[in-house]
Amino acid sequence: MLGILPGLVGVMQATEVIKLILGVGEPLIGRLLLIDALGMKFRELKLRKNPDCPVCGTHPTVTKLIDYNEFAEFAGRKNRWQMEFRKFKWKS
């Protein structure tokens, strides 16, 4: 069912990167492109910047990247704990 859709979207993303690097054309900044692959139709929505966004808003609270390895390790510990807890059976 997916067919070439991932390739189509990938080519479009690569084209956007090239436009940004070379400074040519009109990139999709502030716009969202919706693709209806079955109907072969494209629709474009204009997006406004959210002033309350924690990353790019007026007063950002997220100012640096997270330590992904630490995050993944914490998530892994949490999931293992949940799995072990599910195995636990109460004795009456």
C-alpha cells in the first residue's frame, strides 16, 4: 500500500534542504504540505508561529538538547520496572 510514498516524501524533504542550503526557491517555512497519495492531490496550509512554544516562542524554556543516551537509559529502566511489576503476583 505504501508503494513509493516514502521515496516521494524523502525526495521532497531533500529538495527542501537543498533550497535552504543554496538559498534558492521558496522553502516550506511556515507552511505544511499535505499529501493525498491515493487522489494524487497536494494541499498547503499556512501555519503561524505559536508565541507560547517552549522551543521557539517568545520566552523559550527549552534552550538545549537533551542527553539522549541518558533519556533512553532512563526510559529503558522505567520499562523494565513496569515489565517486572506486571510479572509480580499478589499472594493472598
